[in-house]
Amino acid sequence: MSKTYTVAVVGATGAVGETMLKVLAERQFPIGKLHVLASERSAGSKIDFGARQLVVENLATFDPTGVDIALFSAGGAVSKEYAPKFAAAGAVVIDNSSSFRGDADVPLVVSEVNPEAAKNRPRGIIANPNCSTMQLMVALAPIHRAVGIERINIATYQSVSGTGVKAMEELGRQTAALLNFQDAKPEVYPVQIAFNVIPHGGDFLDNGYTTEEWKLVTETRKILGDDSILVNATVVRVPVFYGHSEAVHIETREKLSVDKARELLAAQPGLVLVDERKAGGYPTPVTHASGNDPVYVGRLREDVSHPRGLDMWVVADNIRKGAATNAVQLAELVIAETA
Amino acid sequence: MSKTYTVAVVGATGAVGETMLKVLAERQFPIGKLHVLASERSAGSKIDFGARQLVVENLATFDPTGVDIALFSAGGAVSKEYAPKFAAAGAVVIDNSSSFRGDADVPLVVSEVNPEAAKNRPRGIIANPNCSTMQLMVALAPIHRAVGIERINIATYQSVSGTGVKAMEELGRQTAALLNFQDAKPEVYPVQIAFNVIPHGGDFLDNGYTTEEWKLVTETRKILGDDSILVNATVVRVPVFYGHSEAVHIETREKLSVDKARELLAAQPGLVLVDERKAGGYPTPVTHASGNDPVYVGRLREDVSHPRGLDMWVVADNIRKGAATNAVQLAELVIAETA
């Protein structure tokens, strides 16, 4: 009989938590016991998991003893309080919040990019990168390994599911209201998101960047293990439900041709090249990413403005590869250690 | 009695043509006779212009003799055939297509940026820049004049009205269909635009850029009169009705602080700074640009990845300042010569 694991999903009723459960089932993760946890408010509600029906348990009163792997996606404050408790009780915590990503003794891991880093987790916590960094790393890691990346200019087109279920409801509600000639009141976002774009993610820093932009700077360096990589980001929210897109303009240390870049990208696990120079010959959130795990790359071209510049367009489902799928992949890495 | 002019609007039933008429009325352009022209298909239909009702005339059979100023926005093929005929008959043609923008003997003019260039028009034609270049020039001209711009990385968020009335209908129709759980068939765009983003404008060039991206390279150089400016663009269509947005990352020849940039931009005619580092403290298509003439700039910050880098977010109504308003402003420049 093969080994099974006791798994806890914390934040099971959120957009990412729900998808974590879906991905655990799809990938047939060897689950023995499965605990679905949330705040007291959601406790007692029921969640389907394949043939089983699970009752949501109250995180605040839950005893983590016996949990092998805990997947956290319930916001930074919850992670900060409860992740160390689960780790102390012996669980390996895979945390989707930004709470521990910057800590030197917590690895930050994209499963196809730096899987070996997951093994060194003195605090029992592995951090799951931010969604926009996640997909960028899958696309850039093979290039960085081959020729080095000096600088990244990136502008993002981030879907509302990255903000959460309430933001998806807001986009739907505002869109329907506007089509019916009614007002679109902003609640989750500071201004209307329907038929609009908003150059703002997270909070504003003193240097004028937003926290979502800054994550691209710090997480890129940590994941690629190179603090000399320069990153300049503009993060923008767009009226798309699922799938983040990124216009990525990089400057490499050695010149990289499009042909060679195509070769490198084609060999990268978790990445699908969609790069025909014609109408529809590129990935988009709706046509490619939504509901799927790969990171899609297209619009590859040599940058006419820089001798070692290369441009690309990177799209992925922010809830799947950008969050839930990578978390489950990290759990797979953990159980593979003892298999 | 003040002088009046015979004006022709060619392509009067299109998205830009309609707005040209609106802007002519708003700005009380001194019109004597006004001809509204379109293809045979639209000829005979009626258009309101203030208190007057105008009958659309057939461009193919129209005699341009006596027209002082002709505003063209009926596509490149129509401009190519008819603009020279109007010019030969004595009209000054202000052309919104891309047909003549690259010609050395046709000035390419943003009214607040290089108005003096409009005077030198040996062929009687003045070209109106592409919408995405137009707003970029208003934001970058004062910086280029002060410290020189070496390189521009730009990613755009372009609204569907830039494609035309049918694209706006497509966005509305697809959105309604999806909210009613029906299919969203793409007709104008190669893939679904509702709740999606499409990294594609115009046609694909051999170097992998699209024609809409390439316009940003060539038109920027011509308008700013500096062929050494390097431009690297990714053009993306977003599900917004009116208003193009741009994430602009520039590298200047001399270092420019944010404070000094703010000063320069605040003094630029046609530009409004919306730059508070807080929620809503930036321009968006819906909250600022749509229906208004200025170019709005926000998200100013010094680029952490480059010693002379500066980032900004530029938004304008692509149909107004990006097309119709600038065309009417050029007409105002022309009549001011003889006033």
C-alpha cells in the first residue's frame, strides 16, 4: 500500500483555496485525511472533494497535530499567526501569502525553476511566490541560466481573480450594471474596474512603486538567486476574470537571438510556446491560460532599442500556476523527498 | 464680420468623424459651409450639427473646389486616393490615416508639441499622428526638450474605439453574450476581446513587431525631430471602450528627478497631472480620459533599475486628443496663419 498524507488547506473557501482542492484532486495527491479550514464565519459549511463531502473546520480552534502538509492561502495575517503553529506541530507549511517570502530562512520556490531550494526549510515553511512573479520566472529562468538577465522592464495586465472572489463579483456586477445603463459603484477597487484599467496593485511605497510592483523586484532576485538583476515594473489591473498577462522587455548579459530563445523556452518544463507572427498566433488569458496550468509565451522578438534586448508576452492562469498549482507542486516535491 | 471657412469632414459617419464634428462645434470653429462626406453607402443619411441638419454627400462624386480645410478620417485607402485631389483643389488636408505620416514632405503634428511644423506643407497635407503616439508625445515632449530622451520602453492598454465603431459593438455584444452564458464570437478581432487582452495591433512585420508598435518608433522620432530616440513597444488591446493607457518607462540623457519632471509636465499645455501616491490618485480611462481632451499623466517615479530612468502612466481619450481634437486643433493652427 502506498503512503498517504494528512493535508490541511487553510483558506479553503477562497478563490485560491478552492482551486488548491481542485488541483489536489486532479493530480491525485496521495491524501489520507484532508482538513479544510477557514475562519469561524465559514466553519460548518460543506465543500465537495471528489466523492467526499468535507465540513469546513474553524482554524482558530483546530489542533494541527498530525498534519503532514498544510497549504495556506488565507491572507498574510492568518499565515503570520498560524503557519508557525502548524510548522511547530510538525507540518510542512506551503504558504501563498507574502508574509514569509522575504525571510532568508524561508525558501521561495517555483517548482520548475528552483525546486532544490524547497529542501532547505529550517522553519518548516516554504513560500509560494506572488502570481505575477511566478509566471515570469518560468519564462525567464531558462534564459537567465543560459545568458544571464541584466534588467527587466515589465508591464502587467492582471486579472481580478488575483484580488479574490469579491473582486470577481465586482467585475461581473459592474459590467452588468453598465450594460443596463446603471451606475458601477466601486467597492473592492478604488475606481471602476469594468471597461477600465487601474495602474495600482497593493499599497504605495515611498519610492512611488506599489507593493505588487516591488514583489517583482525582490522575488525575482530571490528565486533566480541573483541580487544583481534589475527590475522595473508597472502593475495594472485589467477587466479580465482569470489569467495574468505580462509585456516583458528584458536585457540579457550576452546577446540572445529569437531562435535561440525559442529553443531555450521550448525545453522549459511548464511552459508552452505560442509564437506565430500572425493574428491569433499568441497566447491570451481567454484563449490559452484560463483554467490551464502552463505558462504561455509568445510575441518573441529582438528589441530594436537595445543590442541585447528581447521582448516577450507571458500569460498564465494566476489562480492555477500563479498560486494553487504551484503550491500543490511544492507539496509533491516535499513528499518526493521521503518517497 | 469675422472670416469663416468651408470645411469638409471625410469619413463623417465613423467614430473619429463623428467626434470631429462634435469638436468643431464645441470649439466654435468658424465654419461657413460644412460638407460631411462618406462612401456611397452612407450618402443621403442625415447628421445633426448643432441646429443644422447635414446630408451626407458621396465622396466619390464630390467636387472639392472651394473647400478650405478637409479633415480626413476614412482609412488609408480613401486618404491616398482623395487627399491629393482635395489638396490640388486648394484645400488644406488634415489626414488622420497613416498614409502620409512617413512622407518627408508631409508634416506630422501634435498641436501642443510641434505646431510650427504645420506651416511647412508643400503638398497641402498635414498628417495627424496615431492615437497612441499622440498622447505619448504630449507627455514626453517637455522632458525631451529639457534633458533629452534616449530610450522608451512602452506597453499600451488600447481601447477598442481605436479600431472603430464595429469593434465597440463587438465588445458590447460579446460582453452581453458572456453575461448571458452564451458564446462570444470574434468577428472584428481575431480572438475574444470581452474579459480578455490581445497583444496585437495592426499587422505583423518581419521583425516580430506589429505595425501599431512600429508607428510608435517612427512617429515619435519624426514629431520630436530626433532620429536617435530608441523605442521598444508592446501594443495590447484591452476591453475598454474609450481611452488608451500607456505604461511608459523612459531613459533620459541627463538624470531627471521626479520633482523636476512634475514641474516640466505641469507647464505642458494639454496635459493634466494626476499624481498622488494613493488609491485613486492616478488617471484611468473611465475616471479621467473618456470624453475629455487633455492627456493625463500619473504614477511618476524614478526607475530603480536605471540611473536615468523615469516611469509614468499616460492616459487620454484616443478618439478626442488621439484623433479628432488634435485634427481640429491643427485646423485652428492653419486658419491662425491667415487671421
